[in-house]
Amino acid sequence: MGLYEIVWSLNTQYPDVSHDLKIAAACAIVADLLKEGQVALYRTVWASNRYEPVPAKDALGALGAPAAWEDPSDQPYLCYAAA
């Protein structure tokens, strides 16, 4: 599941909450899950079925990049899966 999909879900459930607050909340939760070893991050390209693991040492930093939460395009995007 792409990180952007978390924001999409929050948009549906909390339409009046600011985009920045949704990203901050999602980032905090995903960071906690990463720290607990419950999820891992991957970099992928839309419809490619190829997933490149993001090294654990880089994963938390990757969450802080604004592009991590944007809708996918032709560029690689971040997704997560249960570890």
C-alpha cells in the first residue's frame, strides 16, 4: 500500500482536517510501526510489481520527504508492507 493511500483514507474520513496535519499524523504512525519492526518501506513504480526495499537506516528519513506522501506518477513512490 502506498503512503499516499493513507492520506487518501484520511481525506475520506476527515475532510475538514488540513492536509499537513493528516501527513503529520500518518508520518508519526508509520514511523512508530517502522521502529517496532511491524512494517518495512519499499520504493516502487506504478504497476511495475517490483519493490526495492528501503534500508532500515534510511526509512525514517524517507518519511520526512514531502514527495513520500504525494500521489504516484511516473516517478518511484514509497509503499509499506507488514514485516
